Amino acid sequence: MLLSCVVSGCSLLIRPRAVLWFLFAVCLAASGLSAASTECYQFSSNANGVTLKVDITNTLDVIGPISLSGGGRSTSYTFIGNYTLTIGTSTQVSAGMAGASDILYSGSPLFTTVNFTLSDPSFQSDWLVNLQGSGDLLPNGLTATLPAISKWMLPSLGTHNDYIAIGSQNTRFYQIDQISSCTTAGLPTISLSVPDLVFSYTQEGALPAAQTIDITNSGTGTFSWSASANVPWIVLSETATTLMVTVNPIGLAPGGYAGVITITAPGATNSPIAIPIEFTVNAAAPPVISPATHFVPVTPCRVADTRTLHGGFGGPAIAAGSSRDFAIPMSACGIPSNANAYSLNVAVVPKGHLGYITVWPTGQSQPFVATLNSLDGRIKSNAAIVPAGLNGAVSIFTTDATDVILDINGYFVPGPAPTASAFYPLTPCRVADTRNPTGPLGGPHLTAQTKRTFPISESTCGVPANAQAYSLNFAAVPRGPLGYLTAWPTGEPQPLVASLNAVTGAITANAVIVPAGTGQAVDVFTTNDADLVIDINGYFGSQGPGGLSLHAMTPCRVWDSRQPSGTPPFNKTVSVDVTTSPCSLPATAQAFVFNATVVPPGPFGYLTMWPEGESQPLAATLNALDGAITNNMAIVPTTNGSISVFPSNPTHLVLDIFGFFAP
């Protein structure tokens, strides 16, 4: 049964459950209403996203007036109409159903109800909308004899305890904050600048540009709106009057995809509105792979620094969401125009948060890879071997404003080039660790503002005395904030470059290719006290048996452990089959040039990568004890096209490849 209590006088209406075809109580609200004409009322709880629209098409069975015990009178009506209930993005419509309205009159208070039932199980079966009050709830011209109703007045909010109640059991109450007529002239209407959106993406290419939908009110009054998408690859960003839409292709195979954005504005005449989205993912074109090249080491040299005066290799900083080209052969570092690829150290000095930067050959499509991340805005650096693009240039894209510093330590030239060096891979091996007892390759730690010489060929890692350059991994263990480390060939002046930055004092790793100096040694300078760990994964020497050539290539994503979406971090050794990845690598590859990025959920000790099938070496590729997203270049040998990866703690790993070494 339905119990309705009048605000004053407390008249009581008891209606059998069988009569309650719908449980919904409203104060009928509009002007110029006649008993046989179409009338429409809308009751909204905008704060909760709940709206009930009652569109009455006919009025039947007027009964009454009936005298009530205790005083007062009642008149009853039955309505035929259409009822639309919206909760968030869900909508239930009941058409042509019968409801009932009761007017209770006792002195001046009046109570009006319309009762009906909705069948959507997700909404429950029973609904009640209840409006109470006095005076302004009286129909125009109503007298003590309760004649037939000809007009109703819109009740004013703020003088009632009005609500929508959901469910006959475990009832939920939603305060009504808007009562309006459903006529177009009396309600807001959603207008969209476009009816649908179409996106297209080619794998390993640049992401599709964001598209904007303007959302305005072409009716009267005001509304608040919200947007939702029914698929995870649609990404939404809202302002007061616009909806920014982007798509995320990660994990999507080539093919066509369809989704829907729903715009909901409680109280609007056309809410909700569905916006269809089409998204086509095209298969990636095979990466561009260069012919065989050999290495020419150079004393580390600064190519560009956007913190300096404006110019081709100076300022300004790279703006957010933009890219800039650097024609390296035109720099002051003496790099020839026939260079096919460059061995660089890329450092960023962000203006704040930096999502990522990408470095790739100028003239090619921007690849879907990242060279470096600095989400907390710290100064960071990472090594990269990058193919030369149009006019020998490389392009750098940044998601956020940052200064960029480019240093070069060598380049690769095509053909046999007798004076150029071949690469000889080594299973990763520890050359030096200043945390160990005092010795040429051990302690003590590096002292601030001093340099130290490391005789690489005296290690136990099998490096020959005729090596011309070393492929190393430096790991700094600072004793506080560390400005930078610089490595260069022993016997030469210290260059104005940096090999590694650790301004937060975190253990930081970075790959370094350093020419061999006097006594096959390298010198290292530090701005602050720090321990240094040096691992080696190969060396460059005269071309001969076992020597490998570099094939630089368009950056390509080999593996992303986050995919498919929802995959948990891994915490044990895994094998990655590189040659069967989408990057079209040949089976002849004997070493890979990766950019490895860890995305740990918390503090992360170290990551080690080595040839599958061999024992795990005492070496580390990178460290992230502070739990930050961290990148490092890694040259990893292979004997079968696969590599092994070990994380000391749970993490996700993204492997992008920039080239490979092969006979």
C-alpha cells in the first residue's frame, strides 16, 4: 500500500497495491493544462543524475470528490502517458501505461500524486516521486467543491521536502532540485558541434590528433552535463563547454572499432545523446632498416643546448606538444654528412612535469615510442643510437615544455669504411665497482670535483687491448645530490658534456659509449661524491672475424608487458623473443639496441638483461629505487633471437628497439 501524509492536517490516503501500476508521485506542474490535452512534466535530481519525465496523453476516469474521514476531500484521475526514467546513462521508457493521480484537500493544504511501476530490473520495480507543500500546489480556480481540473501551477522549490524514492524495499531517496515543463520552449536542449567522430591510426606511427566537440544549450534555462564512453580506448577530457576526445590504440590489433560517447544532461529535452565513434587501426609499415654501418668514435661533443642563445642548436626550449629538428652534420662537432646514425646522449631539463620525449629520424613518421620520461620534472639523460634523417637531422618531440641537450660520442657510416670499427658483443660483465675494496677498478668512491682513471682492459671481462671504444653501462650511487658525471678518453682534455645526471641523489644508470684513451683507459669526472659501477656489454674494434655491423632502424616497440590491459607486473625471469615481434628483425641479428623503460608500482632495485640460454650475469641495466618510470639504452647480445629479463622487484617493462648488430 501507499501511505501519503499531508503536510498539515495529516489526511491519509490508503490505496490497494493492485491499483499501483506505477509507484511515482509528482505534483503536476505546467500552465494552461486542460484535462484532455497532452501535458508534460519533468522532475530532476540533477545532483544525482536522476530525471523522470511524465508525458500525459489523456486523462480518464475522474472520480470524486470523496469525503475523507477526519475532514477533507479527494478527487482521483487515471492517466494514459509515456514515462521516461533516467539514472546516469541508463534510461527506462514505459509507453502508454496507466497511472493514477489523487488530489487531497483539507483546508488550504493540497497533496497530489501520480503512481506507476517501471520494469527495468536494474532500477528495481517500485518507484515513488513525492512532492509535498501547500498553497502553490493548488490548481488555479480550485474551490471547496473540487471541480474538474483545468489548470495547474508550477510549484516553487525550496518550500517543500520533495524527493524521488526508488524501491519499495531498501528505498533510496534523491532530492528533487528542478521541476519544469517538458515543452521545448521551457527546457534546455543539448546541441553538439559534430554528430560523430572518426579516427585512424597506423601502428608505430604518430597518435591521432585529439578532436573537440562543442556542447551548447539551444533551448532555455541551464543544464549541467557529463560524458561517458562505453569502450576503454576512448579517452575523454571535459571543460565547461567542450569535450576533448582522444583514442588510445595500445593493445588493439589492426581492424575497425566502434564505440559510443553518451552525453547526459538531466532536464534537457534530448538527453541522453549518443555520439558514435569509429576508429581504424592500420597495420604498421615495416620499419626502415639501414644497410650495414660501422662505428667511428669521437671525443664526446655538445651538439645542441636549448638553454643557450636562440639558434639552430640553441634556444628556445621545445614547447609542449611540438617537435624540433637538429641537423647534426651542421653542428660544431665535425660530424660528416654521410653519417648514417648517431650515438647520442639526450638530456632534458623540464619546465615541470614531462610525460616523454621521442627522438627519431627527421622526415619519417613519428614512431609510437618514448626515448625518455621525467614525470616528476627532474633533469634526466638517456643514451640513444638514432638513424640520420632528412639532411642528416634528428627530430625531437616532447609532450611538455622542456630544454634539451644533445651530446655525441660517435657516429656510424655505411659500407666497409676500413677506418671504422665493428662491434664485438660480450655477455654483460662488471668492469668496476668503487664500493669494493681499494684498487684500480674498485674503491675508493669518486670525490667531488675530481676525475679518476679506469683501465678497462685490465678487467676480467675479456676486453682486448686493441679495443677502440667501449659500450658501457654506468650506474652512479650518489652520496647526496649529484649534478653530473662526465666520461671521456684518458689523455684528452675533459669535454663540456655530461654522461649521467642524478640531481635527486637516486641511484641512476645510463649507457655510455666511450672511446678508449691512453692505456685503453677512460676518465670519469664527478661534480659530487658518488660511487660508480661500470658494466660492459661489448666493444668496438678493427673489422675482422666475429665483428658485427649496425643496422639502424626506425624505432619500433618490441614488447610492452602492460598489454593486454590489466596484465599485472612481472616479478621473475621472462624470455622475450625479439625476432618474432612486429618489428621485422632478421634471424641473423646477434645483438639488439634497446631503449628499456621500467614502470614499477613501487621501489625497484634493478633490471638485468642478457642472452637467453646463458647464466644470469652480475650486471644491471637500470635502477629505480625511487619507483620512478626510468629509461636506459641497452645493447643486449643474443644467440637465438631472444633475450632474458630479470626484475629484482615487480615491474612492467617496455622495450623499444632502435637497431641491431649482425654480421
